[in-house]
Amino acid sequence: MATWTNKQWGAVIGALLLFSMFLIGFEQTLVVVLFGIIGYVIGKYLDGEIDTEDIRARAQGRQNNM
């Protein structure tokens, strides 16, 4: 891998920050994993891999069908 993407950096930074805040334990580990996933999703958004307009259109389409 030549360079890291924003989603990879987001996952690592989110996980490391929370790991250092809680310094382990089962519940804290779950929180670290959750924030790692959140960081990954934020990184995907910053990389342009998540299309918010498409998500909004799908949500509005579901509301109209109900």
C-alpha cells in the first residue's frame, strides 16, 4: 500500500484515541471498535465513496411508498 486513505486514517485515529482514553476492558473495547467504524465511515465520506444525495433520494423514495 503506497499511501493511506482518509477512511483508513479515520479508523486508526478514532480507535487509538478511544483506546488511550479508556485503557481497555470489555465495554471500552466495544466503544473503541464502534468509534473505529465511525471513523472508517467518515473517511469513506471524505474520500467521496459515500453519495449522500443517493442516500437521501432512497430515504425519500421509501417515505413516499409508505
